[in-house]
Amino acid sequence: MKRIYLDYNATTPLSDEVRAFYTAELMEFANGSSLHEDGRHAARKIDKARRQVAALVNARPEEIIFTSGGSESNNTVFNTMIEAAQKRGRKTVVTTAIEHPCVLESSRRLAESFGFQVIYLPVDAFGTVKMEEYRRALEKKPVLVSVMTANNEIGTIQDIKELCALAHQAGALFHTDAVQAAGKIPVDLRDWDVDYATFSAHKIYAPKGIGALYVKTGSPIEPLIRGGHQEHGIRAGTYNGPSIAAYGYAAELALKGLPEYEEHTRTLRNRLRDGLLKAIPNIKVNGHPEKVLPNTLDVSFPGAEGESILLHLDLLGVAVSTGSACASGSLEPSHVLVAAGLGPELAHGSIRFSFGKYNTLSDVYYILEKFPPVIERLRAMSTVGVS
């Protein structure tokens, strides 16, 4: 059966170029911390990758720390706040109600185990931070503000530069989870002036299990994983040289191809959005209409349950998501959609389509042909009315 993959926000495949590069790199086995020539050769490749990742987000190479991925990077930042709070005399963290689960869980740990106050900022119907509430939260003198650049479910993009400037005026450190943003939209860390940012390789067609943490020069940082000198003593563990090198190569390709990627995925997203709105009555497109990732389309289908929609699409050969892949084991409605004001029924009936570089217009046409009858059948069987 024809398979159409529309879950690129969950993960991407290795691109053809990165796969060939990575396969060759797997022959490079030396430890990048060893002093002999083989080790120095491996270290040079790691240094090159550091420069490539830094270039993608406009950072200095020495400000990039390689980790196992976005979740570890986010946890490292929040773990750092335990000591930072003592030094700065502040024990409040400000974040949003629509963050990735690893940020929400890290915030909860600070509150429950270390006595922090955590303020969860509300968002409007588009998923944008409510600025009046944000300014009020900053009056609490937080040690850290953490706001994701782009939401993984609805794709809404926040004004990180403005949010960071306000946080700094209040004396707070600023962190952004930019996992979904890098490689999809321009990311300029020097211009944004954030203290911390997190990234993941498997969102840009590189291997899983590799990511990066940006730490602006002078910002406090404490190791989450201890026991070695790697990454200036900030992240212990033998370097995964081949994956790091592949990440760097993927970052270089992503930077070069960014304009083409944006245009390609936005065209597909908008074509599917317009087609669904025309073919299926009473549906709701979630997220900001303009400030949204070019590849991300989240739609609610009243009168149809999200899990049933997903399974029917899977039978048609189409892979989608009902929300974040990291929360797919939960039967609760999406916390992102609930925070944006959707009721449980609408939130339960939502599907995320996320496009990538290998999707085509024929994929969109196939969905527009096969999918509307699915919603019609599911609604006919539903006991919930469609308003």
C-alpha cells in the first residue's frame, strides 16, 4: 500500500544525503577524547559539527554543547536553576501552559522537590502568550523564563526576541525550546539574546539520540550528567562521533535549504488546509493563522474522535498524529489545545499533519480524495452532535 508520512514533527527520516554521510562515518570508531592521531581526527570532526550547528542558529561554536537530544538539554537547563536560584536569591520559574512535557515535568520537579514557585502562562486562542499575564508574572522576579519558540502540536511561533528582552529587564535568565524551529524557520540566537536554547538532530533529517544545548557565554550552567571532561566538563560521556558529525552535516544542509524548505512545506500545508476547509464542513484549524510553522497543520473535526481518525488514516496509508508523540500514550486531551481554549470534545477530535521535504502535492491530493468520506462515516456513527 502507498504510505504517506505526515508526522515529521514527531521525527524525520535520515535524508538521502545524511544517510550516505552517516554510513561512511560509522567506520570512524576512535574516541574523540583520545590524544593519538585517530582520536584527534575524530575530535576535528566533532569540532566541525559544532561549527555547523552553531551556524544554523547563529551562535558561537563554543556556546554549543552536544547532548542526547532536546529532552536532556531542557532538563540540564532546569537542573541548573537549583543552584542559580540560591546564588540569585530567586525561586520562581515562568513558563507556559503549552510547553513540551519535558519542560512541564522539569518545572513540576522544581516545585515539588525544591520549593520553587512555577507560573504557567496562559495563551490566547491562537496559542500565543498573553502579554499582560507575562508582564504580571515578571513582577515576581523569576530566576528563569522558558518559552518554546514554536509549538510542536499547533505550530504557533512566539516572539522570542521580545519575550527575552522583557525577561532580561526583570533580571531573569531566558530559555527557549527551539527543537521544532531550527531548520524550519530562521533562528538567530545572537539577535534574540537568549541565555539557553535547545535543539534535536532527528528533527532535521539526522540520527536520533543527538541534540544540542546552547549556553550563551557567561550564563550559569550545571552538568546533568557528570563523570567526564567532555564538553568542557558540562556533559560527560564518550562522544558519539558518527552521529555528531551527521548532525553537523544535516545542520549545514538545513541552513542552505531553508528558503526552499519553507516554501515547499508551506505550499503543501496551505493546499491541504484549504482543501479540507472546502471538503469537510464544521472543522477548525488550530494555531496562529500567520505566525505558524510552515509545515504544521492542526485541525479539529467535531463529531469524530482523534484516535479513530488516526487509525482510519493509517489504514489509508497516511501517518499522522493526534498531538505530541511524547504524550501519545495518554488518553487525556491535548494540553496545548485545552490551554488554547478548545473544549475536550474538540481537543479529542484533533489531528496534526506535519509535512517534510519528501512530501509532494500528490500526497495532498490523495488525502483530499480519501479522507473526507472517513469524517462523514465517523460523524454518522458518533453520538456527539456537530455544531
